[in-house]
Amino acid sequence: MIFVLSMLVLFPLLLLCPYTHPQADDYTLAVRAEQRNFPEDVVRVYERWSGRYSATALSRLNPLLDGDPDGAGRGAALVILATVWALYFAVKRIFVKISEMRENTALAAFFVLVYFALFPSPAEGMYWFSGYITYQAPVILTLFLWALLQWRTGKKAGIWSSVVPVLLVILISGFNLVSLMVLFFLLGWFILQYYMVYRKFSRFYAILLILGLASGLVFTLSPGHFRRMEGFPFSGNLLLSVSGAAVQTIWAFVRWGIPLALSSALYIRWWGGRMVRVAQDRENRGGAGPLTMSLLFTGMLFLLYFVYAWVTGSRPTGRVDNVVFVFFLAGWFWCLEAWVQNRSHSRFFRIVQRSYVVHTSGILLLLWLFFPGGNVTQAWSDLLTGEAKAYDRQLKDRYRMIRACEEDTCMVAGLTAMPRMLYFRDLAGKEAAENTYINRSFARYYGVTAVVADPPAPPAEYRSLPWEGRLRKWRQKWFAPDAFMEKLRRGKACRDPNPSLTGLCLSGTQTGSLRRPWRIFPRIFFHIKPSEASPFEEIRKEEMF
């Protein structure tokens, strides 16, 4: 049964891949790569935009560099299959004591089902090149690293099991800040667990942590990183960062904790008992207890949200939530396994394993995962209703229209088909086209002066639920953060009469309104999904590249 359900999740995701097209930053990366060679590109981005050296290097795999927009579908399929393989490899190595192939595969299929069904933003994490090369790639590599380190524990080290983790640590450190923090937590956890078992520190784990810290410093201390942070006027606010991280942590347990709690009943019934019997023979039974692990897990989750809010001044975007969700999923079941091993004889676990509890949890979980609007039903809907096919046809017509355009400003039809699983952002309309990096990059890639969508398609963030638009209007009316951002962009909210950099007020100390933090609470608490780039970032992105 679990294999059938996992296939019901994977099949539509893979069938949507041929309808995938480049979006947003994909064209910016392609133009940037065409203008400079590889070493020059890496150095320039490091100095002027971001320290993500691994993501910058892998951005050269952009299918647009071959002039083939259809190549985006092959990349998306590769990412989905690589994620499935990473989950299977992690389960096989971490739960190595389960020797039966069928049980290993069933447990991996269980995690595949839960992971892809609850994946926060498929459009940004699986079908958008710039998104999966920066955020999903380190997730895959981290799963491989975790599996290798867990498998290496208590075994004689070989060259393969020693060199590969070193390379993975260096690579993972150069993708994004959230993945870097998860890496530190993983390495720190292995060091702590090793010490609690053997009462000594592991030299190998310490070397990995030192390499991770050094690589992380290369990433975080890049000149481009600090220049980019200037584009976030609400960053560095302690009150907003703490309160926002607290709310996001609680919300994570609500939106992900409920389905995972239902999944836990199935996990305990099918695999928990086997894990308890295995644990009785393990020499690391004296490791960290379940309460310690749960506190570390919750504290790290809060820290992930806090650091992101401190750096950007807003809540995580969908692609960042994808990384946080992987940590939440792994941490949840890791803590659950600790509770099962240490509290297996309690009355609570005996109740959980009763048939009526397991059957009820299974039914509720299926209703949750296959509820209309979720990833599974939405993927099938985009396929069966023809939304994805119409989206593919409209974009191919746009490419032909651009190639045939002979005017300075090319007018293209805005998208009317916007499948939620694929669509992320589109070209802006005439009023905003001049200041939108997406339009400029798209025009440069096709060798025209300007491209304008008429009428422009709405952002995906405000069309996923019918009540989101009304909530946004209410937020705009009473808090007006977008109007405030527009004032900042024009320099009207700055004390400095001549703000530098195209009239932008970039320093929080220059802005009198920032002394009233309640004016910008909505950016963290009331914004269902944040806009993908502030006016600062959209204007400066072109300058950096």
C-alpha cells in the first residue's frame, strides 16, 4: 500500500517536468554567464552580490546557456529523482540494522510520500532552476552526508568514507545560510553524540567542523554578502527577529507537526518496534536522551528562523521553507526514534500501537495529504485539467513572438494559464517593466531592448487561496508596508536629504519610521507569503551582475 501511495505522489511530479520553463533569475544567470567566463563570474558575484560559491559554480549548468528552454524539464526530473535516491540512501545507511530490503524500501517510500506531499513550495524547489540549484541541491548533499557519517560510526574508516564527507562539507557550506546552519548542527550533533558514547572527541568530526566553519566564513564574509544585506532595510532588528522567529517556530509545529504526528503513529506501529529491538544491542545506548534531542531540535528550528529574520527582516520565502522543512522532518523522526527507544514500555506507546489508533491516524493522514489544494491533488489537477499543457503552449508561443519581434519594445501576451505546481513569477507589465530585473534579463537574453507583458500575470503568492487577496488588501489598508517601502525607495523616509545609491535609504539608523517597529510587524506576522524581492533588491540586482 505504501508503495502505491508514494507512486501516486511521484508520478504527477515527474509528468509535470516536460512542461517546466525557465523563470525569473534563470535568465539573469544565463545573461551573466554569457558575459563572463567561469572564474571571472565566480569572483565578480562573490565580490558584488553573494558568497554562495557552490551555487554560483553550479549555475553554469543553466539549460538556457545551450539555448534550450526545454532543458529545464530534464533538470527538474533529475532533481526529483536525486531527492528520492538521497532519501532511500539515507534510510538504508541510517537504519542499517534493518537488513531486509523490503523493509528498507518501505520505510524510504514512507518518507518519500510524506516529504513530497508536504513540500512547502514545489514551484520554487523542484521546477525552478535558480531555486533548486541554490536550495534543493544542498538538501540532497546533506542527506548523503548524514547517511555517510551515520554509516561510518563504529566502523573502520576508509579512503572513500573519509574524503567524500570532506568534499560534501565544503560544497554544502557554499549554497545558502540556512543549509550552512543545518550543516553546523549536524556536525555538532555527531561530535556531541560521539563524546557521550566514547567519552572522547572524534578527530575526524572535529576536522569536518573546522572545515565547515572555515568554508562558512568564506561564504558569510564575502563583500557581496554585505552589499546585498544593504538591500534589506528591516534587517538587524532584534525585536522583530526574536518575535518573528518565535511565531514561525510555533507555526511550523502547527502546519507540519499535525500531519507528522499522524505519521508517527504509523511509524511506531510498522518500524518503531524493530528499532527498539535493534537499540537493545547498540553500544551507543548511552547517547543523548529524547528530552535533550527534542530541546536541541526546537532550539535549532528557532535559530534558523531567527537568523533569517535578522539578515533579511522578513519571514522565509518558499524556497527557504523547503530547506527548513527537511530539517523539521528529519529532526521530528530522529527525536521520535529516541522517544521510542527510551519509552517503549510506557502506556502511551502501547495505546499508540493499537489497531484503531493506527487505522484512524492512517485515514486522517491520507485525508490531510490528499486534500484538495495539496501538492498531490494539485499536481494531478494541473495535469488532468490541461493547465500545465496550456502554460507550456503559451510560453512557447511567447518565445516565437520574441524571436520574430523587430521593435524596440516587444509586447507579449501575459500568462492566463498558471499551474500552481510550476508557476513562480512572470514578466511585469508596462508600468513596472523598467524597474524589474526579470524583464530586463529576459530582454537581454533574447537580444531585444525591452519586453513587456500585457496584461501582466499576478504573482503566485497572492492567488493560491481565495482569502489571501482580501487579507492582503486589509493589511495594505491598515499597515501599508508596501507604501512605506515605496517611500524608502524614493528616499522620502530618510533623514539624509541626498540618499546614496539611486535615492535609496539603506541604513536602518537613517529611517525615522524604523523606530516604530509595530509599523512593520505585518512583514513577518501578516504576510502569508512574502514578495520575492524588495524594491532595493530588484534595482540592485542588475548593478551587482
